[in-house]
Amino acid sequence: MVATTEFEAAAEAQAEALSFRPAVVYVPHPIQNRTAEELRRIADHAVEPILQMLCTAPALGRREDFS
């Protein structure tokens, strides 16, 4: 899962309620008012951990924060 830091507490609460620990990468909030260059920078920092989570097992329970 990729989410902004604004939703970190909500994601943690839902994971706890469901007894499920998803692999997650948090990126800075907000996203909607970022320039194209800012979005590229955020994506550049997040892509490697995202790929690692997709390509390694088990990824469940891992968490990265790029805020």
C-alpha cells in the first residue's frame, strides 16, 4: 500500500481492527498541490522500497516512511 503520512494513523487503526499488517510506504502529504518535479522526487524516493516490497516475501508487516 502507498499512502500519504496524513493517513498513517487511520491505516494503522484499520490494520489493527482487521488483524492484518499490510506492507506500506508512506509518502509526504499533501499530494494534490505538488508540482510535477516534486512528485517525481517523491516517486524517486519511494520506488525502490515499493519494488522491494513487491518482489520479496514476506512483505507483510514492513513499513517505510518517506515524509
